[in-house]
Amino acid sequence: MNRMVGLWAHPRSRSTVLERVFIERKDFEVFHEPFAHMAFTPSSSIPSDDWDDQFPHTYEGIKEVLVEATKTRNVFHKDMCYHCVEDLKKDEAFLSQQTNIFLIREPVRSILSHHAVFPDMPLEAIGHKAMYEIFCTVTKLTGHIPYVINADHLARDPETVIRKLCEFLGIEHMPQAMSWKRECPSQWKTWRSWHTAAEQSEQIVGSPEPDIDMQAFNQNSKLKALHEYHRPFYERMNAFCQ
């Protein structure tokens, strides 16, 4: 029987480069942020590129595409919980028919990275709160704590993190999927401008990150407010990282 794996993340969490591993595996059909099609349109203020006008733009329509795909292939989809959080919280059947994994990144760096691409980002778009709500929903639904990955661990030791994830999912670890050509996979074209670094990558690399001037960060009232709101949800989930 084919299966579905849902990677729930927040913007700028290194989720796209983790998705790339599943693209390279070739044994999953990979969907890149399908529920973004219900959250945004080509005229939305968020930066976007080449829209697939044929893709459904309702929750039920998008879900149907994913479920239908499992009839012929294993399915991996990566998305942001805030795109569809209210629908998702009520849809126990959909959450139950997939393996739900979560990827989190320390919010100061994810906020700064997000702000660099989209300075007008709204509060909910940081994404940690919506992720925590779905994390709790899945916990109650299954009776088990979902699998959580910290993006900093992924960057520091991708081989170990991916191997452990494969063990958890019960799938073969494929070392050849850990490297790739520099290119834009077709799945990324709608949001290509967000994934410049991932497109230019050849593997998961934890390049040294510059120190953050927290005094300057906190002097920006918007960034400080975003951080204070979302950090508690990050900390709650981080306690369960694998």
C-alpha cells in the first residue's frame, strides 16, 4: 500500500532543502506547499513566480489531489501549517492517513530570513503557533508525540538526521539522495524567489552563520513582537526534538 508523509514546517526553516532529499529519492511523488494555493493568489502581496493555474485552490480540492496521488505512488508533501490551520485542525481523517513530521528552526534566524524576502510578513506567517496547534492535534489524535526535527541539527549533521528520519519512517536510507545538481525542481517554480540558496545548493550544508546583533533586533519593534509571540511555541516543540 502506498503511503503519505506530511512535512509540516514554517517559513525559512530549511524545509525546502529537506524536501529536496525526497525529490532525489525518486520513490515519492513530491508536492511543494500545495496548500499555499488556498492561502494566496498571483495577486497576493507575497513574492511569487510562476503559478500553476490548473492546481486546485480550495482545501478540499488540494487534499483530493494528494489523496488521489497515493493510489499510484508514495506521496511526500511539504507545507506550512498556517496556510490551512483551521481546516487541518478539523480534518482528523486526513491527518490520520499520513505520517506527520515537523521541522522547526530557532525563530530569530527564521524571522530575519523571512523579513529579508518579505518585510511585510504578517504575524501568523512566522508559523510557529500554527505548527504547534497541529502538533497538539496530531498528538491527541494518535496518542503519540509526533516526530520533530530541529533545522539546526539538520544543518550540522544531515547524514545522521536523515538516517534517523528514514528509520522512523521505515524507508531505506539512500545516500545518493543527499546530493544533487544545482537546479530548480519543477515543484519550486511558484515560489522560486524564496529558494535561491536551495536552488544553488548541491547538498545540505550548515554554513557558518553570522552572530546576530540582538540589541539591534530588539530595537525593531515589529521583529521583537514577532519573536516574543512565536518563541514559546518553538520552545514547546523543541523539547521533543529527535
